[in-house]
Amino acid sequence: MSEAPKETLKKSPTRGYLFAGLVLLVFLALGQLVSFLLEANSYKIFIGRLPVILSMIAFWGPIVAIMAGVFVWIVLRLLGFVSLEEIRIESVEQNNPTPAIAFVGTLIASILFLMLVIRP
């Protein structure tokens, strides 16, 4: 019995991402179907309001992104970082999570702000 070459045993990471994306899309479709079957009238009302919600996101999204970028820049400057290279060195080579924590905290704050301004 001969063994298969090692090159054929390697799996493509793209295939895993594709499969995960497909699973997520199937669950999204199933969730929409269950929502429609449970309460069709509410679902139709939501679909009718969807253009308004999307227009709010199109308006507020870039504004919130700019604000988040400014917040990240200010926080990282207050922490003493001048360039992205310094942040990379601090985060990766010195194993300090402070810049990542500041970035994620700012991201969460901007998402919360976006949730406040988007009113269906």
C-alpha cells in the first residue's frame, strides 16, 4: 500500500472559509423563513421599512466610521503611539494587548453609537 503524496493531503484554507460562509448563509435563510412563517404580517412590515433603515445606515455609516477612526487615532496618540509600526511592535513583538484593547473598545463604542442613531 503506497501513501498519498503530502501535497494532496493538504486542504485549502479557502475551502474551509467557503464552507463556513455557506453554512452561515443557510442559517440566515432558515432564520428568515422561520420568521416569515411565524408572523408573516410583521415580516412584510419590516420588509416595507427596510429601504428606510438602509438609507439611515448609508447616511450614518460613513459618519460613524470617521468618528471611530478619529477616536482610535486620539486614544492611540494618548497612549504614546506615533505610527502604525510602533503599534505593531508593541502588540506583536512585546506581546502587549493595550493597542488592540483600545481599538476594540473604540469599535464597540462606535457600533453602540450607530445603534442609537439608526431608528426603524
